[in-house]
Amino acid sequence: MATPDPKNDNASNTEKDPAEWTTGGEPMTGAQGSYLKTLCEETGHELDAGLSKADASVLIDKLRGESDRVKAEG
């Protein structure tokens, strides 16, 4: 049996549930914060600067669904 090769296997880990991320409890990244700031401004939500990476990812997905700009791009 061949050794698994993550670089070439067809299965994607890009859709992993944020609750399962090993670094999900760390503070959100600068890129997440910047994007969330924009999405919050567009959707009328307050930005919580203390979100974790995982929570920021979940909120980004939610706000993308509410953003007229993002809907228009899709």
C-alpha cells in the first residue's frame, strides 16, 4: 500500500470544520481581522477584536452571506 501524499491526494483539508482546527483557539490573524472589519462595516455588525481564528472564520462565512457586495461578486 502506498504512503499517503498530502500534496497530491485528491481529498482536501481546506474545508475542515473550524471547531476541529488545532490552532483555532489562537487569536484571529491580521488578514481575518481586516476582512472582518470590512464585512462588519458592510453589514452593520460590530467587530469583536478578541475573536479566535476559528470564531473569526465562522463569522466571516456568516457575514459573507449578508454582504450585498460579496453576493454581487459571486
